[in-house]
Amino acid sequence: MGIRRNILVDGIEVPFKASATVPRLYRMKFGRDIFKDLQSLKSTVDENDSENSGIQLESLELFENIAYIMARHAEPEKVPDNPDDWLEQFNTFSIYEVLPKLMELWGLNTETQITAKKNLIRLTEK
């Protein structure tokens, strides 16, 4: 199921999708834990701003990889197998503009899963 949202990236409406599949897709493609990477990125962005960016290249790559996985999850038939090929369609890709929207989308997905689990527990307790 998951939650879908279009986010404007460099003037292009890009569909992104968050679901329980995203952590698995991310781990399979990049061999990393998306939860740790999202927390690290959030801390990094909170400590910097778009005017005086001190974001390391590794953090930018994590951000691009997370965005890529969520875009590929939304449209697997349209998004290339390689994140570099996907990124080629953009001139700029601002972490300060897009990451908060991706984090919000991820948060909505997580909130939906928690609510569903609570409702399941209530139903099974009766």
C-alpha cells in the first residue's frame, strides 16, 4: 500500500512513495540501514543551513540514495536502475528543500503503520 506524494524537484513533479518495503529496498541496493541514515541526515541538516552549508559529500550521497529509492518505489517502470542515471534529469537537487518533504512522507507512512497495529491489537483483544 504505502503513501505516495509528488514533490517538486528542480521544477519537475517527482512521485515518491513510502512504505514498509523502502527499508528493504534501500538495504538491498546500498547495503545500509535507512533508519540510521535518515537520523544522521536530519541531524546534519538541522546543524546547517542552505546559506552556509557544511554538509559532507557522504551525507549528500545518502540523501540522493534515499530520494532515489523512494522515487523508484513510486514508479519502478520509469526510474532507471542506477541512481546516477536518475539524478541526470535534474540540474539542482537541494537537500534543504527536498529532505524535509521526504522526512514528512516517511513520518506519515510510519504513523499509518503504528495506527494500523494499534487497531489490530484492539480487535484481537476483544
